[in-house]
Amino acid sequence: MKRITLLSFMLSILIVATGCGSQAGENASSAQATMAKPTPAADAPASVSVGPSSATSNSTTPLQQARVPAQDISALPVLYYHSVKVEQGNELCMPPNQLREQMNYLKEHGYQTISPAQMASFLKGEGILPEHPVLITFDDGYANNYTDAYPILKEFGFTATVFMISGALDSSGFLSTRQIQELSTNGWTIGGHTKNHEHLPQLDAAHQAQEMKDSKAVLEQKLGRPVSVFAYPYGEYNAQVKKAVQDDGYALAFTTERGWAKQGADPLLLHRVYLYANMGLQEFQRRIENPNY
Ligand SMILES: [Zn+2]
């Protein structure tokens, strides 16, 4: 049985390494939940963590821009991507040139990335934020987050958070230990996304706890720092899953529910903005400029 599970997991890794999952769309997460063995990338609309104290620690920090008290901002967008590559017919895969267009749009319109730590303060109405704050996240931990997304974001002085499937670390198509360490020392945050990307609400409490704890322990050991943000695989959670996240000491947890993260919101049930291939800049703009898009 164990062998079958392992084989099936390895197979899903292979599938993911060559693709980005099979479905997408704002409501794909529930459809995915019924599939026999979805690929890790399938959590379209869904995830977070609190990592380094500042996401703006890059040497590329742009010109001095207006900063405002967090209490003056009612909500902010948390973007989420998965794989960054060209794959026809799979909107979960964001082509690098489209990611660059979107980052360029953010830069030209005065947006600055914030860290999960800044996000945690914001939720409590504390701290100072850029006038146009945005939190960028990537789910699953694809190698192209390092080879493609990282250099693109760097061009614009942006940082992001990667929710890493710890069981996929150092596997083909996924980030390596060295890569997550480099991202982490360069202002990016590595968050938890469980060990095997299971459907957490379908597991018993013991299995859930194991999926969570193994993942957190491995990432913290590799990074040498606390891992305090989490994204629910497939965006799926229930009261028991949320409690496990809380018991593990995560400060922030992200869902795939649509909308911006609002000040005063439950830090373990944060909404995110889904972005997909070929959405066009106009739709991108609509989603990052309207809290109720
Ligand atoms: Zn995922």
C-alpha cells in the first residue's frame, strides 16, 4: 500500500513536471477535489506564511515612495500563481512574458511588494505600508519559480512567497534545497503547503497532523528559520484543518477564495486573487484595482 502511494505520488510529480495540472478556473478547486489523483498544481483559485521581516529588503528597492499607516488601508490584493511556463491550453501555467507584463504594470502603477510579516501587521491595523501594497505568492514550488519568476520579479525589485510541497523538494521539476535557501536569503519567503499535497479535509486528524508537521519540520530544517505561513492545498479546509494550522504555529494561512485580504480578516482564512494565462492586462488591472472584482 505504501509502495502504491509512493508510486502514485512520483507519477503525479512526473505529470506536474511536464505540465501544470489539468484544469483551472475560478471554481476549479472543488472539481479537482473529486479527481482520483490530481496533480499538485491543481489548486486553482487558493494560499500564505510569515517569513523574513521585510520583503523590501532587496538592494533594488525603488525610489522613495509614499508610505501610509496600515490603518488607512482597508484591503490589499494577494496574488497567486503556480507554474511559470508556456503550456497551451492550461491557464494555470503563466507564460513568463505575461508574468513580466503584469510585474511591469505593477511597477509602473506604483505597486510595491510586501512580506507576509508586513501582511500580518496590516491585518491588525499596525505598521506602515507602501501606498500600493501587494503580496505575491506561488503555490507548489515549481523549479521555474526560481529559474523564471525570480529573475523577472528581481528586475522590478519585487519579492514573493513560495508555498512549497515539502515532499517534492529536490524532485525533478520542483525547487531544490539550494534554490529555496537562495530565495529565502534574498527576501523571498518559503511557506508550507503540506508534505504530499493531499486533500486535507478528507484525512483523519492524525494523518492531517502528520502532513502538516513533517512539512514544517523539513522546511525549517533546510532553511534554518521558522516557517510561519501556509497555503491550503486546493484551497480546501474545514474547522479541523484550520485548527491543525493554528496548532502548528502558522501566523497566516491562505485559501483560494476570491477577493482581497481585508484588514481585520481571520489571518488563517485569507483570500487571494487568482491570475491565469491569457487573462489579459485589462482583467489583471481589474482584479488588482478593485477589492470586489
Ligand atoms: Zn497547491
